[in-house]
Amino acid sequence: MQKPESYKILYTKTPNFTLLFGSDMKHILLTLGSLLVIATSFAQDKLFTPEVKPKTRYGFIITGDASADKSEGDLAKLFGASYRIGGGLLYKTKNNWLFGANFDFIVGSDIRCDSLMLNIRDKYNASWNGKYVEIIGTDGGRAGIPFYERGIATGVEIGKIITTNPHRPDNGILLLSTIGFIQYKIDIYDQDNTIPELRGSYKYGYDRLTNGPFYEQYAGYVYFSKSRLINFHVGIDALFGFTKDRRGYLYDVMRYDNNQRHDIIIGLKGGWFFPMFKRKSEDILFE
């Protein structure tokens, strides 16, 4: 007697999935098996090859800075708003420490010293406008003498970048401290040299040359792009100067000025960085 077909299916040593479940199920099982192999390989790769975080870059940085400033303290008695333009050189370590030096020019045209050249002004036109004064020249005519704020500030810097994103370790909060020397004066511009009272060393009795040490603190945000094309910082800056007038006797107010001055400059500061970071061969290979 011939055994039924179902009996062969039940007792066959190697099950025939095509007969049991049909050809579609065979394709499904093959697909699931392939996905299982891929998932296992991916899991092993993640397990034995953990994600590598980028490392901080290090090297020299050329800086270019500018700030818009407001005068406070004793400095506000002489000048109003001013600007600083300069630059410097920094070295950035692997731990995001910064060391370097900078140099700034100080420029402005808001003069508040209303007693300036009071003794030699034209008495018929002695009004003060903070931009220039009129003085009778050697030719008998009135000469408008403009004046400006001019100065320098230079010092050594130390700072730190506090990383805010572990995937961008060079970027974050920038804290920078500077100790140095500041000097400023009123630049009196007698272009035609027609005022005898302002010739030679006589001008020194009016220019309020002042200098001394200073301490400066900067807090802002710094950004370095991966391509090195966009690198900048922006923040708030505060400079504290401990200065003295170096001319001694002031001709216009006819007194000596040897008092200790406490000058303050508060500014909105920003700048561009030109990094020269060191590069390893593997960084170039896998960049």
C-alpha cells in the first residue's frame, strides 16, 4: 500500500521548507538570516571599535582684534568713546591653554578736557566743542587746532578655552587675562605750525601724556572651524590702568598733576584668528 504524501513530509529527515511553507517563506527566511548576520557584524564593530572623539589642536595663532570702548574712572574726565585696533601672537596647547602677547593702538576724537589750552584760546571764540579750539596765529588770523585721542597698550597674555562641546574641543568660552603697559595723550594737530605756544616742547604742557601698568580681563566665545577658514572670537573686555600724568606741570590750568590715576576702559571686543596648528599624518589621511 502506498504511503500518503503527507506521511513523507512528516517523516523526512531534512524538512523541505518549500513544501511546508511555500516558496515565499523561503525568501523571507533567507532575508531574515542576512539581516541577522549584518546586525551581528555591526554590533561587534561598535563593541570593539568605540567612537573616537576629536582631539584638541595646538600651535601658534596670529590674532587681529578690534574693540569699541567706553571710558570710565579718571579716564572719563579726559576722553569719551574710543576704539582699539591691534593684534598679537598666541600659542595654544593641547589642554586649551593660551600664552602670548598683544599690541593695540588707541584712537578717538571725543575729548572732554574742557580746560584744554584755555590760556591761549581766542577769547572772542572760546566756546568748547570737544573737537578743536581756535587760536590767533602768527599771521593774525584764527587757526582751528583739532585734537585727538591717541595711545597704545601692550602686554603679555594667558588664558584658557573652556570646551562646551566635546565633539568640537577647540571651541567654547574664552577667558583671557593681560598684564602690560598703557600710554595715551591728546594729540594736538597744528598742521601749519602757526601757533608759537604749541611749537617744540611747549606742546608738552598741553597734551596730558599719561602712562602706567594695566590689567585686562576678557571673556567671550571662540570658534575654530574644521577647515581653518572661519576662526573668530567675540566678547566683553575690561581694562584697568594705574597711571600718572608724565608732564608734571600743566600750562593751561597752571598747576602740577602728579596724582595717581585709575583709568577704566570697558569694550565690546572681537577678532579674527589665523591658526597655524600642527597636523599629524593620520589627521591628514583621515580628514
